[in-house]
Amino acid sequence: MIRGDVRDLKFIKKVFKENKIDTVFHLAAQAVVDEAVENPLQTFETNVGGTWNILEACRNLNTVKRIIVASSDKAYGHHKILPYKEHTHPLKGIYPYEVSKTCADLIAQSYWKTFNLPVCVTRCTNLYGPGDLKFNRIVPNTINRLYRLQSPIIRDNPNTLRDYLYIEDVVDAYIRLAETMNKKIFGYAFNFSTNLPLSAQEAINIISREMRQDIAPKIIQTQGFEIKNQYASYDRAKKSLKWKPRHTFIEGIKKTIPWYVKYLQQHSV
């Protein structure tokens, strides 16, 4: 465990050189959409600059055999035809967070094409599960509010569609990709999802049923810097990596709620 800042290239190079790292999971990011709107410079420095720092540190090291860069389905931006597919949907983020992921994604692909760096990119849909303390996200926010007998919050539109991927399935996806990586798939991007998008209202209804609460949601208006509908197909991962998710949203939520209830009993949020 070595603590440091992904924006510090000198530090990153030192870590790689001294530890003879062969496998890199680049997960460091400013991952909150609202924070990206409030502080776009920090988001770009972390998500874009941090990515090229990691790749540049790896570029001249013979020890590095595989690099997995975490992009996001948000890198695709707005598309009328869904689900997103890696080979048919170009990356075209508009808002700061989406743009930061689009840029990081393209930079990673550039390092493969230009320098033969052994890179693959992941584009996960909305992640949830125990341990996520970003309480502005829909799953922890809804559990927290229902636990306190408060109305769940829906941002802008109850019919907004998202694909929710359970954290254990994400971990499986990253490990499977790392174990599979070879020259045939270097430079490729892989969507990881469930192929079962839900509306915000449906997601809240499922959580409410599992918590045995029946409190009507409250709709709030935001700054509007969100993609309305976004969900991706994992068909490429299924074909190339033999990967598929093991949890439906209901199954994932059943394993998620107890962790948050225990946490909320011990902490005030």
C-alpha cells in the first residue's frame, strides 16, 4: 500500500520503477458528476491527466504486461439508439465528467496504437454495492433516506433509464479481463453491464420493497447535466471474455441493504 496522487507523474514513475509492477488496474478518478460540474479543472486533472501519467509511467517499463483503464459508459455521451455497443457507438461526452472519461478512454487507445502499450479499457454502467459512501448516488441515497423514513429522491425524471451493475460482478469482470488479455484484444474497450436497464422509479421501488417501506419519492430538479437514458450491451465481453453478470438488481440489492443498515446504525450521514 503506497499512498500518493495520480496527478503526480514523478511519484507515479517512482512507484512503477521501484516495484516492478506487471499488472495495472487504473481506477483512480474523480467519479462524481456533480463535483465535475462544480470543479471541472480538478476533474480533468485527475481523470485525464492522471490517466496519461499512468500510461506514460508504463510506457518504457518492460515489466508491465497489461494495463486496464477504467472509463465509463458515460464516455459515450448522448445517443438516440441504445444500448451502447463498442463498435457502433462513438465516444462523444459533452459535460465535464463525461468529457473527462471520453478523453481518458481515447488517450488509452492512443497509447496502444502509437506505442504498443498493452492496454484495454472498461466501460462499466452504474456501479452499486456495499462500501460505496457517495451518498448522492441513487442506491446508497435511497437506502439512507428510507432507513430514516424519508422520501427517496428522484433527479428530474422518474423514467430515466440506467443499467445497475453489482460490485462483485465488476470485480469478476476486471479479473477476467486481466487474465484474458493478449495481443488479440489489446486496445479493445469492453462494456460491462447487465443488459437489463431500469428506470429510476423501478430501482427505488425494488429497494423500497426489500426494506419494507412504502414512501413516495420526491422529484427534484437538478442543473440538467445528466444523460437521460444510458445503458450498454455486454455482448463483446460475453463473446471474448466468457463473462456475464451473476446478479440481477434484486439479488444485488438483497446483499447491499444489510451492509448500509449496519453502517447507518453506527454512523450518522
